[in-house]
Amino acid sequence: MSATATIVEIKAPAGQEEGTRSQVLRWLKGVGETVAEHEPLIELETDKVTVEVASPGAGILTEILKQEQEEVAPGEVLGRIGVAVAAATAGSVAAPGAVHAGSSRASGGDAGLPRQPVSSAARAAAAGQLSPAVRRLLAEHSLDAAKIQGTGDGGRITVADVMREAGRAGTDAVEMPADSGTRHVPHSAVRKRIAARMVESLLHTAPHVTTVFEVDLDEVIAHRQRHREEFAREGVSLTLTAYFAQAAVAAIREVPEANSRWTDTALEIHDTINLGIATAAEGGLVVPVLHHLESLDLLATARRLEELVRRARQGALAQEDVRGGTFTLSNHGVSGSLLAAPIIIPQPQSAILGLGKLEKRAVVIEQGGRDEIVIRPRCYATLTIDHRVMDGSRANRFLQTFTERLSGWKD
């Protein structure tokens, strides 16, 4: 029985955050190959996360319009699928293995090429068992998922598992030129986009100004010691970042323009606080977003933070996890940094808060009318602002409120 087919367009996700660009990382299928509906078909890489585009129908991939490494716009057509409109069409669809797109993934002209054997890593990826970051690392290091022991939940393979295996196999070495004592490590797409956004923010968009305060964390440390076991019973780790996030809410309420966006006609001040958390992850810095922070207490904040950071470091963030940030916090002190200024403001936000390393310091306080030297746990807090949005006095007011909330923390 003959059947007709209809052409269905494969489109890039349309709901990306403004300013976010993406490019085709790789096609998981080649022209002429059969695809199942909702099967992962393309990986798009943004400067924040890797996004999978699923097949909009079952049929044959007939055309690829956007090649690997090409930039794509939201909603842009990436390729086309010939979708059968009758069940009997299945018999006329090329059998799996009949054709393969080849390394160029070009549209047309590839029919008749022998299809390459599908690795166990590809089979696992198609089954949804591997994250995009894990699949990318497996391909880059030519590793087979079937030979890697996963340490994640349910035996799932994590980024750390792949990197451990890559190091054992020596596959992460970069070839050194024979006539040079240097190594050339190509920039990843993520690293290049981070660099471009940093330069754009600092040099071409917002005039940056940074103010610095010192924070006394004596009351916070005491509160944490009293409640750490209570939080642990809830399955939550009580981190200093959770306190910093809650104190940022108080400061934003005092200085709401810190949680805003500059436009040519007006300042858009957000009622909702969506806090971006700068997180070091495999391949570069990512900023998952803690949405509706203003509605969360300390426990809920700590729980959501722990989950976001865990998924960020596993390369398991979804697109919605990195969208909609209105203010950013960078706890760079966790890696030993005392002070970082200026910190680059993620556009189109208006400010970023930085926290340095916690350490015991000798400070002078007044007790009973006399100056005394005491030892206190303290750290530096910096606020980098878009000077178009607010003046230094308002930035200082923000940090004053922030530090007072932390130094006076009560149950």
C-alpha cells in the first residue's frame, strides 16, 4: 500500500531568554535516517546550558539546514522530517542502517553511504540515560559508556565519571606541537561565549562601579551551629550561601533598583527576586537561577540551592533553570578568593553581589567605653552596579542593609 508523507519542520526553541545565543552542537541523526517522535535529535549549546531538541514526528530526516557550530536564532528552522501519514508507510521507510549522513551532516547527497555502527553510548543517550554534558564528553574522548562505572543515582554516569575514565585512558591530553614547549587547547563554545559576554557587559553595555564592605558573620556561624543538625534531618545542607541569599532579599527590599533592568526609556524594577548563583562547573561558569527567592525561608532556600548546584555540576540543568535571573550572587570565597572586584554584571541585570573567603580576623570593638581587640569570623562583600541605574550611595545602602542583616542574625 502506498502512502504520502508530509514535511515537518524542526525548529529551535522559541522561548529563550533575551541575549542568549545558541549554536548547533551536534546532530544525533543524519539525513536519510529514521527518527522516532520525541527522540532526541539535535543538541544546541548556549552560553549557559546544552539543550536537546526532540523530533516533532516519526519518519525520515530529509534535510539539515543548520550545520554543527552554526549559530541559530530562537524559532529558526533547523531541518525537516518526512513524516508518514499512514501506518503502511512504515514499510517504505528506509530500514535502519540503510543510510548515514557522514561527518559533514550535509543535506542531500548522502543517501547510499553505509551507516556507522551505533555505539552503546548512543543507545544509552537515545534511551535518555545520559545527560547532554556526559554525551558530549564521551564523544570528545571517544569513550564507550558501557565500559564506565557510573557513580550517580541508580548507577547513572556523571561528568566526574567520564573525566576520571578519560584521565585513566590518557584521552584528555592535547597534542603538543613538535617545535614548541606549549600546548594549544581549543576554546569550547561555552568558554568563547562567556568571554564574549564578559567583554560586552564591561566595555559596551554598562559602566561598572564596585563598592566594598566587610561582614561580621559571628551570629550567622552561631545560628548555623545551632540548626545544622535540624536541617540535616530534613536532608538539607545548611550553607553560608543560603544566608547570603536571604540577606540579599532584605537588601533588595531596601534598594529595589538593584533588582532591575535598564532600558532606554525606563528602569524596569522586578517585584520577583530570581537569584542567579554563579557556579563553577565542568567546562566553565554557569549561573542557575533560584526563582521566587522572596517567597522562600532559610530551609527552602538551602534546599533549592543544594539541588541547583548539584545539577549544575553534573551538567544536568534544564533550560528553565538558567532563565529569568534578575540579580546574581557569586560566592567566590568558596575557592579561596578574599576579594573580587569588579565582578562582571550579567546582562540585562543591574548588579552582582560577591562574597569573599570567610576567615578569622582581629578587629577592634568598643566594650564598656574601651577599645578591645577581638577575633571575629569576617569576609568581604562587594556590590558591582550598573552606574546608570544607581549611584554609589544607593549601592552603599544596599551593602549596609545586607551586612546588618547578617551581623544581627537571629532565630
